Amino acid sequence: MPKIKLGRYRHYKNKDYRVLAVVKHSETLQDLVLYECLHDNPRSKLWVRPKEMFFGEVEIDGKKVKRFRYLGK
């Protein structure tokens, strides 16, 4: 599993987010990525996702792509 870089990422749906930290689940000690939505989202500004899922791939039109792509600081 790669070490996570803090900064700006682009989701495969072309929305940008800023990764703020890697945090731990209080019960399982699972690594979770804490990230901020950089576009209007009425549901929430802050989100968490398991680190494995954050760095995972999704299949789009038969092609595997990264769920999030690092853009820089």
C-alpha cells in the first residue's frame, strides 16, 4: 500500500478533493483517509474512506482506473 501524499486529488468522476490526514478507526484501527470536498456538496464537506478503497481502482467502460489521482499540493 503506497504512503499517502497530502494534497489535492481528482476523483475518477472529475471532482477534486484535498486529503487532510490518515486517521484510525477507534475500534478496528483501520487506516481511513480524511478528505475535504473542494466543490459544493450539500451532504458534507468532510469525508472518510478506507485507505485501501481510496487507493483502489474502479472499472469504467471495461478499463481499470484509479479511484483518486494525485494532483499535487
